[in-house]
Amino acid sequence: MTNAPSTPAPAFPHRHLLGIEGLTPLQILHLLDKADDEVLVSRQVEKKKNVLRGRTQINLFFEASTRTQSSFEIAGKRLGADVMNMSVASSSVKKGETLIDTAATLNAMRPDILVVRHHAAGAVHLLARKVSCSVINAGDGAHEHPTQALLDALTIRRHKGTIEGLTVAICGDIVHSRVARSNILLLNALGARVKLVGPSTLLPSGAERLCVETFTDMKKGLEGADIVMMLRLQRERMNGSFVPSVREYFRYWGLDSEKLAWAAPGALVMHPGPMNRGVEIDPEVADGPQSLIAEQVEMGVAVRMAVLETLAEHLPNA
Ligand code: NCD
């Protein structure tokens, strides 16, 4: 009996990118490798490819965003897609209804890719089940923000060569942060050691399940860290008082050069933005020689190009 020739399994077999959860290390590495190529495209004078020519990409943002939305817009345009931005001011009461209605309306316009940000965790997954195109999660509540974790990993890998074996301290408002959640999943998948650092009110419960260590003492938390990832204090997601005062917060958990010296020599500093200077990070550190913050923005476009291009390979008639 002869075996029929088998087609090799695709390197990235998913129709959507809804989270880091569910991705294998190889699938993550596939996206990072592709993003390295996209960096070269973005650094050319002629920044245009035509892999998405004829395709429609809609950026549907239920939550305000500057950098993520413009990053997805530039990424889509560099690949030749027709990109449309839709910002939806939503009432929190009618959230569910508005979302499904909007999804049905947009679906009828036959987009190929929907990039969605929503203030409710799980909303993007729900929407993905209602449409026939590919969906990318650009941040859903405090749940996931997969392209941010991928761009952070790309930035780290380009400086350190690998993620495996690195110690990464994620500091600040972890409990409200989709960036932290996606980064924890990705860094664990690629073999980094993750330390979460912040006041106990902002650390997640059940951290053991996430395979991370937690620290309320910044000095112990930063010890041995190759990467110090600072997070914004998400005051819009807090009801009640999570921190005594901004001044006190900065004193204990704000990253200044004195605290940065507790990390490994030459540790690199990251922040997903937007930054609250003087709250979670001292401007001197944010703009200092160890900061990768501006580079993260550049890598953001490359990673989004890689994700769009990869998902487009699975679109009908691709
Ligand atoms: C992050 C987000 O929206 O989750 N920012 C971003 O994607 N540019 C982090 C934050 O808002 O603090």
C-alpha cells in the first residue's frame, strides 16, 4: 500500500489570533521570525508589499487607543490592504447587544480581517464566533493583548538573542493588565523566568497557577532581572483605592535609576505605553540608555504585519 503524499501542517494553523493562550512555542517563534523580516521591509524607503492587496481590514475599537490602532493601520497599509478605522463609543450597559449587532453589520460588508479592541474580557472571542473573517484581538479588558506580548518578545529577542533562560520582572499594576497576562503566557512558553512585582493589591491571586513568582518588595523583585517591564497604573479600571497615593506608589514601585541598579547589570527597560511619567517610571529611566521603549513601538508595526500576513495566508482564495 502506498501512502498518499501528505501536505505539511501549516506553521500557524489558526484562523484568528485571539490570545497567546493556545499557541505553541513553535507557532510563537514562527510569528517572531516573520516579524524579523517585516522589520527589514519597514526600514526600506519602499515600505510596501502587496500580500493583502484587495483585502479589507477593519480596525474596530470600542476603547480609546492611539498607538495600537495606528500601528495596526500602518501594518495593514504596508501590506497593501484597504484599512478602515471604526471607533465605537459604547455604553457599558448595552455592551453585549451592541457588540453582536455591530459584528453582524460589519460582517455583511465582507471584511477579510477584523482587528478588535473591547473593554470587556472575552468580547473579542464572542465576536469571532459571529463573523466569517479572521479576527485579531487588539486587547480585551484585562484578559489578553497578544500582539503586545509578541512585540515585547521580538524586542527582547533582538537584544538578547533568545528568551529562554532570561529573568523578566513585570512590575506594577499586574491585576488590571492584559499586557501582563499575555506576556506571562508567552514568556513561560518560551522558557523565561517571570517575576511579578507590585503592591499586594495589584498582584493577581493564584499566581502559582500562572507559574510565576510574586514580590511586593521591589528590591527582591528586581534582583537578577535581565528585563524590567513596567506597566501603567490603570486608574480607569480601578474602582476604589488600590494604591495609597501616587507619590507613595512612585516611592516604592516607580522605576528610577536607583531601583534599576538592583536589577542585573545592563538590564533593559520596557513599557507598553502610554506612560505615566513620575508615576510608574522616572523620565530619566524612560529616556535613558537602557530603555527600549521607542524600539517597542517600531517592533509593534513589524509584529502586526507578521500576524496580518500569516492570517491572510489562510483566507479563502489566498
Ligand atoms: C496597553 C493596553 O492598552 O493594554 N497599551 C497599549 O496597547 N498601547 C497598556 C496600557 O493601556 O497601559
